[in-house]
Amino acid sequence: MANKTIGQGLTRGIQEVPQHLDARTQSFLSDLRENVLALRAQQTAPSIPTNLHVTPISFGNILQWTRPVNADFSEVLWNTTPNPATANVVSVGDAAQYTDNIGQANVTRYYWVRAGKNNGVRSAVTSPIAGKSLASGTAVAPPKAPPAYQMGNRNQAATGGQGPGNTIYQGGGRRSS
């Protein structure tokens, strides 16, 4: 689990104290587990993020919000229906912005943001906000992978030789014929 915290790891790792350990070690691990559970129960959730807004862009949406000062990280929840219970969760670290690259135009997604603390406690989610990805502008296409680099031209430029379009390379210089 990517978002497992130290506290969760401690409590999960020692749910059952191994019997092969001596009594003193077993007692220590049992006390440690109880202390971790008690500390986690005393933790307060961070405040709910505020000022959530969405900006539709070509083939996606940009979300921005104000992150609470008592939060360690933020999570964006998104769904194609206004139901946070079945939403996808994206951890964005301590950022207060997320770009959802949908890859298609006219797709409506609903978004929520919540704050979290490293001890595993999360805030409630924000009110939902919808964003609908835009079509690209005239003569603009979705981003494509860059073309493969032509190693032959680089080597010709370094050693001398003829490149594409009758360009002659001489010792790193170039002149057209």
C-alpha cells in the first residue's frame, strides 16, 4: 500500500506478538502497539481544504485549492458521477494543484479534495466540483511523443560527411551545397 504510514505499519506489524520472543520483548511490543493505537486515537484530523476551483483546459482540467496548514499532504478524488464513495484517489503530496490529463474533449469529471496527516488521519472531503474538458483550439492536436533522435546526423556532424538535404558537415560546422 503506497500511502501506509509509520503508525499503520507499527500496528499492523505487531498485531500478534510472535511467541518465539522472550517474555520481556513480547511485553515491550505489546505495550508499543497499545501506545501507537492510543496516540493515533488522539490525533485530530486536518482542516478541510478550501477555495477549490477547476479550470477546464484542452483534454483535461486543472484543480487548485488552499491547503490547510495542519495537513501533511492532499488527495484528489475524481469520478465520472457525483459519488465520492466510488471515486479514484490520487495523492498529490503537499501540492495545492492537480492537472487531470483526461486525453479527451467533453468529458465531465467530479472532483473532491481532502487533506491528510502522516499518521493516517484524513479530513472530510470538500464539496464536489465538476469540470468538463475542452476540445483543442484550431489546428491543435493532443500532445504526441517526440520523434526518435537521428544518431546518424550527429555523428556526421562530428566526423564530417553529408547529411539530409545535401547539407555537408565538416568538423562540426555546416554548409549547404
